[in-house]
Amino acid sequence: MATSASPRRGTVRAVLLGVATIAGVTAAAIGALALPEVLAVTGLSDPGPFTTYGLSFVRAAGEIAAMVAIGHFLFAAFLVPPQSSGVLDADGYRALRVGGAACAVWAVCAALLVALTISDVSGVPLTELTPLDVWSAADLVETSAAWRTTSILAAVVAVASLTVLRWSWTPALLAGGLMTLMPLAVTGHSSSGGSHDIATNSLIIHLVAGTLWAGGLLALLGHALRGGSHTDIAARRFSGLALWCFASMAVSGIVNAAVRIDVSNIYDSSYGLLVVGKVAALAGLGVIGWWQRRTSIVALQRDPTSRRPLLRLALTEAALFGVAVGVAVGLARTPPPPATREPLPAESVLGFDLAEPPTIARVFVEWRFDLIFGTAAIVMAGIYLAAVYRLARRGAPWSTRRTVSWLIGCLALLFATSSGLGMYMAAMFSMHAVAQLILTIVVPVLLVQGAPVTLALKALQAVDPNGVPGPREWLVIALDSSLLRFITHPWTALTLLVMGVYGLCLEVVFDAAVSEHASHMLMIGYFLLSGALFFASVSGVESVPRMMPGRGRIAILLCAFSQFAIAGVVVLNMREVLGDVFYRSLKLSWHADLLGDQRLGGQMIAAGGLLAVGATLAVLIVQRRRSTATELRTAAPSPGS
């Protein structure tokens, strides 16, 4: 048994090393060709062959390692089933170990890239740099600091994976693996210049989708080469995911390229030609993926042992992924065409200009679609309607009121992040205050009233007791997890909500939250998550582990809303301007009275809190009157008595 397994493991290692080598050689070749252009643009000296070839090769190989790690965590979490006890079976455990080892390689590559990046941007050969030079210069270069953060995150995930034996922790490892991509996503070409907000958001989507697609393919390929069980189920599940990843990569890649290069002149620069090459590779991957669905998946459904068509196409697809990653790394090393004009200060900081002050018309009419939260709003609405449609086909009723509430909540999220309000939110404290109230109170309340968890449990089909766990079983396990029980406890949820309310009253927190695009997106995500957890824990709409009695829920709601009013008063009485340096860097001629705008924002927060308190009391009074009327009707004697 051991003798037959060993050659299979050797084959899998050879395949993974081969893909990494293809990616590294492709990237190194493009990097060497682009070196004269890079030196001409930057004015730096040649850092030597170790840096010229090593930087591109190590980065491409490291990104393949990241894909292998994330793909194997995905495989263990969602593509193969665990044992009935919740402990990973042999296939899941093996995938977890491969993912942990690949994550360690990713950490080492990222650490090497810190030194290689310092050498590259300074023009000093790598052999002349000491560890002390690298350490002292790492904070001075944004990209090297991002690589250092990536290395630390990847090392933490690799170590954490060693302690995992149960399925319930594998989604957390998958999330941690995806987090290692984020420092890189918010630096480089996409994080600077005009429209960098769109470029950064599209790059995040592109990286996540591409990593899940390529990593999942490599994990599935290794599993098939080893002759693992449930290959037919894993292939079917991955096929659906790959289709969505392909669509996401295609759209986000087009958007990312469009904001940095004029499509009409795409063949006039090295950067444009590399974009064309990457598009061609993506198209080829799409064709192979389509053929996989037509042949390999069908063959596996007929005979779960028929792996040859899958292996043949997957090997070709994996090699093409290696080329695509190499081209992408080479693209990152190649200077994009120079901008036709110098961006205005607001464009450099925000990604867009705000030439005129806000008006009601501009807030509602001017739109700039947010690729992260705007897309999330549309996808959430679509998935909800699909679930309602599935119930309707079964003849099962679902509340129209809940559907309308959910759709209005999605529309409110779209409005708060993609309308004029979302644009001016980034440049004015008063608009930030309005958006914060909508994102923390209005959107979560509407979404929670839609009862999405209850809808999902009704719409998703349960598998047979001895069947392979699916989405419904994953959801049930998540709802029963100790983590969810902790964060949905009313007092924990209240603490998280209040931290968001008062945290932005602190100058250091507010400055960090608004000064960078990535931190701005994290702030929006925190508003939504903390609000959703709080209202889910006290609304009584969804079943949560620790449901408070009715009077307790009213009391905690009043407590929460009153914190908004208090925080508004605190801001109203401040004499220092929150985010002063950031707001002045925008150089908006119409936005000079920063303290006055901040006080207006404080008034809005206080008014929003008081309005929420009043609405809660009004609902309480109405409910009490209805309850009293019902009791009187019940107690009244019948006419014939």
C-alpha cells in the first residue's frame, strides 16, 4: 500500500513543482525583457541578475504556492466530505497538510521578496545588502512592507493548519489563506493614480477568483492523481465554482485594464501586449474549462473511476495557469503607459474628483459603482430571489414582506456605497455620518427582517443521513459553532456595535479608517457586520443560540441607539477636526469649513440615534396596544353566554 502511494505522491509533487517552474520562468523572462523600460522610467541603476530574474521568479513561484495552499484548504472544506463525526477523512486531512506546507513555502517566498524588492527599488545588488539594511528599509517601501505582512500572515496560517483535525476549522483556514493575498492587492499599479479605487477593487476580485480557480484545480488534479475517493463529487462541485470564478476574473480583469490603459492603443506598448497575452490565456482556460464540463464531469458521473479525461485536460489547464501567472507577474513588473494628464489631488487620494459641493440632486443622480459592495448588493438580491423561486416551485409559501425588506436592504446598501452619498462619504465627515447610520442601522435591520438564514434552510435540500454533506449541512454546522454562539450573544454583539460607534470618535482610529482605500472598505464592512450581528441577536426574526426575552431585547435596543445619540453629542463638542490632514490633502475649494462640517455630522449622528430610539418606542407602544386589544377580545364573554 505504501509503495503504491509513494509514486503517486511523487507525481503530485512533480506536477506542482512543474507548474511553479513554468510560472517562474515565464515571469523571469518577461521581467528581464522589461528591465530596460523599468530603468528608463524609474531612473534607477541595474540591481543585478539575482534581483532581475529572482524577483519575478520567486514572486511567480510564491503565488503558485499561495494558490496550492488556498486550493487545498478549499478542497478540504467544501469539495470532499469529512467523517460523520466531523473529523476530516484521509483525503481532507491530506489536503490540509499539503495546504499547510504550501502556505509555509508562500511565507518563505514573501520573506525573500522583501529583500528582493529593496534591492530592486534601490538599485543595489542583493549581494551588497545586509539583513539590517533590509529590515531598516522595509518600512520605507510600500511593496516591501506588504510582502513582510504577507509573510507573517502566511506563516501564521501555516502554523495554525498543523493543529486542525476537524472540518469546522477548515473554512477559517481558507479565509486566512485568502487574507494573505490582501496586502499585495492594495499595493502596486492599482493603488495609485486616478480611478485607483476601481482598480484596487477589481484587482481584489481578480486575485480571489483566480486563486480559488487555479488552486482548486491543482487540488482536484492532485486528488485525482492519488486516486482519492469522491472524485466525482469534488469535480462536480469545483466545476460550478470554476464557472463563477471565470466570469469574475473576466469582468474584473477587463475593468482593471480599462482604467489603466487606453484600449484603442493597447498594441502600442509592452504593457498592452502583455494584457492581450493574459486575455488570450484566460480565454484558453475558459475553453478548457468548458470542455471539462462537457466531457470529464459527464464521464465521472457515469463512472466515478473514469479519471483519465479529467487528468488529461486538468494537466493542460494547470500548465496554462502557470503561463498565465507568469504573464500576470510580468505585467506587474512592466510600467503601464503614462497618464495623459496629471491627476488632481482628490483623484490621487480618492481615485475620483469631486469638483462641486454635494446637493440633493448630486447625491441621488451621480453614481460610481462600488465593485465590492455594489456587486455584493446585486448578488445578494439575486441569490435571495433564486431561493424564493425554488420554494415557489415546490409550492412552499414565503413572506412577501420579508422579500421586500431584503430587496430594499440590498438597494440601501447599493445606494450608500455607489451613489453620490458613497462618493462624498469619502471626502466629508457629515456625509460619512449619514452613510454610517445607513450602513450600521438601516441596511442591517432590513436585511435581518428578510430572514435569510431561515430562507436558506428551507430552500436548500437536505442530504440523506449517509449522504455527502452539502451547503445546508455546512450552514447548520456554522450556526451551531462556538464562534457564532459567541458573536451573536446580545451583549457581545452590542459591544461590537458600540466599538464601531465610539471608535470613529477617536482621532487615531478615524484617521486610519479614512486615509487609505483598503481601510475605508474595511470600515464599511465592519459597519455592516456589526450591525447585522446585533440586530440578528435581538430582533427575534432568526433563531439564535441565546435569545433574550422581549423586554430584554427592547432594553438593549434602546441602549444601543442611545449610544449613537451620545456619540453624536461627543463629536458635536469636539474642537479638533477628525481626519484633518486627510481632508485638507484633497484640496477641495468648496470644503474649507472642516470643523463646521464635523459638527453637522455630529448633529446627524445624534439625530439618527434619537430617531431610532423614538421608532423603537413607537413599535413597542403599537405592539403593546395590539397585545392589550387581543387580550380584551379573548376575555370578553361571547354574546350567547
